[in-house]
Amino acid sequence: MTAPEAPTSAPGPGRARKLPGPLVVLVAVPLLVSFALWAFAWPAARTAPRDLPLGVAGPAAATAPVEARLEQHPDAFALHRYADEAAAREAIRDRDVYGALVATPRGPKLLTASAAGPAVAQLLTQAAAEAAPDGTRLRTEDVVPPPPGDPRGSALSASVLPLALAGVATGALVTLMRLRGTRGMLALLAAAALVGLAATALTDSWLGVLAGDWWAEVGAFGLTVLAVSSAVAGLGALLGLKGIGAGAMLSVLLGNPWSGVPSAPELLPAPVGTLGQWLPPGAGGTLLRGVGFFDGRAVDTPVLVLTVWSVLGLTALALGGLRGARQRAAAPLSAGRDTPSVMRS
């Protein structure tokens, strides 16, 4: 006689029923693609100046008509007034403003900084031409141009995604290789330092797309990669594979399109422009501009943001190592308790 088949237990009211694999794919892939398209396409489609810092220099009587025309675009520009052209130039170099309209005896003059963002310089040129008095010819001068190796300023914009991917890959490898505690922290620090050296050698020494202090650029590249990789590894230590996905989403799907590096944070819709600067890719791009083109000016905030991400990620990685060590130490004790004792005869 054949043995009766074991009855299959129907899922009870408290037992979750798993979705079939193909159904999960059919639902997850369109949702992921839609989310990625929203994250990338929405900011690009809504690019416009929003409180963009712009200087106005010269006597009040001469600048009043220009200011009146600029203020016809509500919330587009945040005007900063300066006494003369020299003060406006210094403000541009300090990254207080993206450009300045100067009233001169020969007519209006626009000072720009293409190194701060070619898209912003083009937008300011168009806005200044519209704001200039009728019948006058607008003169322009690029106070901080990009280096000859990257005249259109596109190389820096293209470097944000590779840095984010390098950080995600490093953090994922540390997680998958189960590097915790000191070993994981040293691996992340060493990888970030090597990426910083390689990236600076490529972009500064070979391509010539950065023109700042060499070692400051190494630090900027390395700190950006460290912030991303430590965040991914820290989340991985706490959440496992889900943590890697969360870190990749923050850095690639959100941090990259919200960084504002191809344009400017003030050109992105609210609150994307602000949030992007609090994520590692946006802070890293701003830091690279500061050390690469502006002699390290106005980099306090991005350095702080990247440092906080790095410290939090490394702390989470260390906590994951401590938790793993406690679990390994407790395993023999629990195994000993579970082993039945042999009674002596």
C-alpha cells in the first residue's frame, strides 16, 4: 500500500501568502522605472531660476531701472547690492553670487562665472540683456572661466554619477564580504583614498578639467566616495541587502539628479535643490567646484555634510561589527545549553 499523501496546509489567516515571482517582477520593474524617471525628468523639466543670487553694482540711481526690470520676475533672483565693480568681482570669487550687473559710464556690464555653472552664466546673460535699458549694448566678462581642458564645464557634471557608483560599489562589496568593525572601516578609508588619487590624476593631471590645489581635489574626491560608501556599508550592516538598495537609491536615484551640478541648486524645483545639497553627490559636486575653480572658498557646508554622512556610516558599520561579535560569542553558549547532558550510570 502506498503511504497517504501529507495534507497540504492552507495558509491560515495569520500566514502571509507570497506573490509569484513573475508577478513581483511585473510590479516592481515598472514602479522602479517610473520612480527613476520622476527623479531624473521632473527636476530637468522644471529648471528655472529660484532666488538665484545675483549682484547689482554701481550708483543707486543707475542701477534702479535694472533692478526694477529684474524684479518683474518674482522670486527668480535674490539681488545683492554692491558699491562698485571691485566688490562685485570679489563676491563672485567668494561664491556669494553667480554673477553681477555693473552700471558703468559706458553702459551696463555683466560679470559671470562660467566655472560656477555654464547654464547659470547663459541664463544670466539672457536675463541681463532683457533688463538692460533699451538701445544699450550689454558687455559681458567671465570672471571665473572654466579651465581650457573643459571649456563648456561638462566634465565636472559627468563625474558625479561615476563617483556615486564607485561609492555604492565599495559599500556593497564591504557588506557582501562581511567586513565589519575595524576591517570594514579601514577598507572604506583605503578605497576612498585610492579613488581620490586616481580621480585627481585623471581629471587634473591628465585631462586638465580641474585647476585647483591637487591635494585639495584628492580630498574632495575621496571624501565624496567615503560618504557614499560608508552610508551604503552602514545601512548594509544594519539592514542587510535592503540597506544596499536604500543606499543606492539615496546616492544614485535621488542624489545624482538632485545634485544640481549640471545647472545649479537654485535652478531646481523646491525642495529638490535644497535636499540635493544634503545628499553626498550634491555636496560632493559643490565641494569639487569650490576646490577646483574657486580656491577652496565656500566649502564649509559641503565638507560638513560629507563628514556627517561618513561618520554616521562608519558608526553604523562599527555597531554592526559589535552586534556580529556578540552573536558569535553567544552562539557556543546557546549550543551548549541545547546539548542534552549524559547521565552517569
